[in-house]
Amino acid sequence: MRSKSDKKKPLVPSLRFPEFREAGAWEVKRLGGIGSVSMCKRILKSQTSESGDIPFYKIGTFSKQADAFIENKIYEEFKEKYSFPNKGDILISASGTIGRTVVYDGKPAYFQDSNIVWIANNENILLNAFLYYCYKTIQWQTDDNTISRLYNDNLRKMKIVVPPIPEQQKIAHCLSSLDEVIGLQAKKVQALKQHKKGLMQQLFPAEGETTPHLRFPEFREAGAWEVQTIDQLASKIAQGGTPKTSIPKYWNG
């Protein structure tokens, strides 16, 4: 959705739900005009430990498993005194792989300052659920097409195109429903892979054995499998090579 030529592009999507086809154009907004760029108060290394009360997510463990923790006392104090995400806010990685997102689920956790940020947006203007998908469309890059860090000013200047709240709700619901289906299908695929792996272990003899533990009914009395070397099964073993550059016909495409 971000572009240097916003004025040249139509502000109406090519596909729209029927009830919004006459709702007019979407509005271009800078993220800085929607809410402030926020981050947690800095945590010193001396304030962390390998185990403890509250998981502390650094950029390397963002969206993964925390490997550092802080005391609950620090968590409660900093959460009360300084900026802290609300449930549903979209956290963004500002270094490493730029633009990774995590929806804060409201559970006790703390996040590394400046490396993990969020827009403290007003949901009367922009729903978090819609903002999440806006982030998926942004090209996270700077003027020289490379970016090693997403600075606050970069984020504030990012542009998105925003429809009215009811249309935001409809789009977010549609896309999140698809994400749920994709997630369920991914679990099914993973379960099938595990099932296949288990079958292969049963359908092939274990190391040092010649009879598999599981056989199809018609082969249960077929006897043991035969052990052979590869050269007993193949007429020859060959491998490819690089054609000689001195022979033009090998290099004409």
C-alpha cells in the first residue's frame, strides 16, 4: 500500500464487498498521523536471567520462544510507568528481519526497546485487525532499497490507505477467516507428514533386520527382504560432468 506515487494510483480497490461499492475512495494516512511509535522501557542485561517470572523477548526471539526473563516486580513497575502495548496491538520487528509482526495477546511479557515497536493507534480510526494486514502489504525499504533498521521516523512516514471502520472490519474478518483455514490445513499437513514418517519406519525393516514390522496382507507370508548392494542392482553407476568449454555445441543453450 505504500508508494511514492500515491496520487497516481486510484484509492479504490479493484475488488470490494457489494455493500461498500458506493462507499467512496479510501483515505491515505501516514502511520505517524494514526498514532505514536511506542516501545517498552529499556531493560538492562543485568536485569534479565535465564529463568524467572516474565518472558523477555529480544529481537532474536521475537515470535519465538523467550530465552530471557525479568522479575515480576520490574515488569509491573515498568508497565505502569512507561509505554506498554495493549492487548491486540501489532508489534513490529525494527531490526533483523524488518517488518515481522506479532499480535500482542495480553499475556505477561516484555519486549526489547527500539528493536520491537508498535503504533499506539486509535481504533476509532484504524482497527488493529486491519492494521495487521496493512503491514503485510508494506514494502519495508528505505530510499536506497536496503534497510537494516526501521527507525521511528521511517515508520511514522509510512503510508497506508484506510477505508471506513465497517469496511475495515469486513476485510479483516474475511482475511482472518482464511488464515484460520490455512492454519488448520497446515496442522493437517503436519499430521500427515508425521503419519507418513511413522509408516515408513514400520514398512521398512529396522537396521539389522530383514522383515518390516508392518506389511500389507498379501505380503505377510512373502518371507524376508533380500539384502543387496547397489552395484548388484544397477548395470552401472554414472555421474554428470561439466562440458568442455572448447566444444561450442555444448554451450549454445
